[in-house]
Amino acid sequence: MILSKDEAICLILGISKNREVSSPTKLNKLLARLNLYFIPIDISFSLNKFGSFSADLSSLQTNEYYNVAPYNYMGRSVNKFVLKPKGQELFTETIKLKINKILTDGEFNSLKETIQYLSSLSVTEISDNEHKKLLVDIDDRFKLQQKINESFIELIDIYQQINKLPENEIAEIRLKALIEYCYHLIKYLKEKRFVHLSEEEYDFDAHMFDYYFLYNISQIIPFLNKQISEKEKDAISINKFYQYFVNSVKEEYPFSIDNKNLKELIV
């Protein structure tokens, strides 16, 4: 299950104050934040000086779901995005048919609070918030390296236990698949994507999913550890995490099931 671009935009606009977002850059940042709630969206993000950036969002135009309206801000023209009635319908439908199957009520309330808080900040403040959480800044390279190493070591231990897991139920099979995917993904991040961390400049060819995947894997490691020993598996959460990692990226991101050469990255 993945949110289309319009579904994701209407979700953000529907949650935001006054059903609007004041700039394309801010919309970029708010949409990217959905990744921290394990919500797969059909939007790819690269890294620029503000953090998450999607070229697809630069050419957004007014459609049946939202208006793209120019306004004057400090002497320059800026586009804001305003939800239309048809967009409100899509927002409601997206909540009912997709978000309610991904998030609990508590998680959705947390998402709303986060988006409303971030939408009240400046672009720079939102960017700083993202950078701090994901350890994007060059000054945080040591912390980022530590996080990669710690997550990799923990995943090695978890991965070595998957042969002990039974395969009597779909949840058990999916748990094994999730563990295997996370193990090979963290190995790929460590050995391929973050191998040049000692360099002192940003890699603006980087993919923001490198950072989001690392963060999210580190967040679910305690869950994976617990699920290995639990008799009754949490099928809903297992499926949510698995679907996020599998559906969030397509061919443009190397570690994707859509990449025909994926097996070459799993060594």
C-alpha cells in the first residue's frame, strides 16, 4: 500500500493549519516527514542544502485537489498550496482506506501534532529539525557513523536468529522477510551508501532514503528483537514495516525490489 503524490499532498494539507502550506520547500519537508511514520509515498527525495528535496514537487500546478496560489513574501513571489473541497474528499478517503490501515489512532494523532508543529516553523527551522533527527549535518558525521555501526551489529545478531523462527503463519514468514530485508539494507547502507563519511562535503547526489531508512531501521530494532521471542506475532506492525521498506522506493533507488540488479547488492 502506497500513497500517490496527490494523496500524500492532500494528507499534509488536510492536517496543516488552515488546510494550506506556505511554500514548495516547506511542502517538501512535510511530505518527507511521512517517512518517519512508515508511510510509503510515491515521491522520491534527494539531498539539497535544505535536506529533503523532490524535483517532482517543483512543477506542481493547480489541479482538482489543491490550488497553487502565488503571493508576495518579503518582496518576492512564493507559491502556497491550498486544499480544495475535492482535495478534502481525497484527504478523508485516504485516511479511511489507507492511513487507518497503517497507523493506530495514537500514531495518527502524533503525526497530526508533528505536521501542525512543523508547518508553524520557518523552512530553516524545519530543515534543522530534520537534520538533527537524521544526523545529516557534517558536524554529526561521527554520530552517524556510530549509529550505522551499532545498528549493523544489532541486525547481525537478529539475522542470525531467523532460522529459529517457525513458518506456520503468514506473520512469521513476513517477520523473517522483514529481518532479512533490514539486515541486507543496513549492510548496503554501511558498505555502499555511507562509505565516504570521512569526506567533509555533502553528497548532493545522495538519496534521502539513505538517511530515512537508517533512522527507521534503528527505530524498529527493539521491535524485531521482541518479536523473535514473542509467541503471538504483531502481524499488523510487521506488515506495516515490511510494506514501508519494500514500497517506498522504486528503480531510482538501488536497493529496491524493482531493481533488476538487486541481487548483486546482496553479498
